[in-house]
Amino acid sequence: MPSNRLSRIVRKIHALPNALQSPALSLLFGSQVKFAGTAKVRVHTLTEQRAVMSIANKRKVQNHIKGVHAAAMALLAESATGFLVGMNVPDDKLPLIKSLKVNYLKRATGSLRAEASLTPEQIHSIHTQDKGEVLVAVTVTDEAGIQPIECEILWAWVSKKRCCCNSA
């Protein structure tokens, strides 16, 4: 399977003892995505096929009723899908979020967990197509095991290089 810079770094982190992997992945993610670092999004699992992240119900991310804020819920889902797409996009491509739709279903209880996944067909498309888009499956659950939100997140990838020359 082709690798990119991010997947090579993650592979090195996976060589660490198990107890150090999640803190190291979280530190890496927080250093690259500042907003997620500020909100203390934690990375638990990250492979080319699956990402699992969480956000604690702490004061920094709470709303007026002491639950995880709606924007923090969306951040968690976007983070899990974006990091997963980032694991697969070739280094000469740029991942871009194209759309984010969130339906708020129920009041969340406690901390939240997001699990995102890509199918083998989706991964193949990301690796082989110059540009394209993929709808990334993500499920967000709370401490009670209830799904407080449903998300539909569409990611795209394009070439990092723009042609700006005119041939005469």
C-alpha cells in the first residue's frame, strides 16, 4: 500500500510501546491541527482504514448546559475523518473538506468518541485518482453509548501544484 509522510510518521509511532502510542498520536495531531489541540481531541487508533478519537466533557469545550458544545462535536467528527483521509492522500495531493452536515439528535452525556472508516474501494480511489471526493463514514457516540449526532462529511483531494503557465 502506498504511503505518505503522515502514514510513515504514524507507523513510527506504532512502533512505540502501546502506552505511549495514543499520547504521541494526540500530540502529533494537536501540533498540526491547532484548534483540535486546544480542544484536547485525543487520538486512540489511527490506521489507513480506521480512526478513533475522543473529546472529554471539560470546561473548555462545554456549552451553557455543561455538555460538549455543538461545535466541539462537529470538530471531533471532522477531525476523525480528516486525519483518516490524511493517512491516505498522496504527498502531492491536498485534502480539503468539501461539506460537513451535522444533525443533532439527542443531548450528549459526558465525553464523546468518534470512529471513522474508509472502505478498500475508497482508499484505492484516493491512492489512484488525481482528484476526487469521498464520503467518509463516521459515528459519534457519548458515554451512554448513544449517538447524539449524525454526520455526513465529504472530503476531496486535489493536486498541490497549480498550473499557472500559458503556452505561447
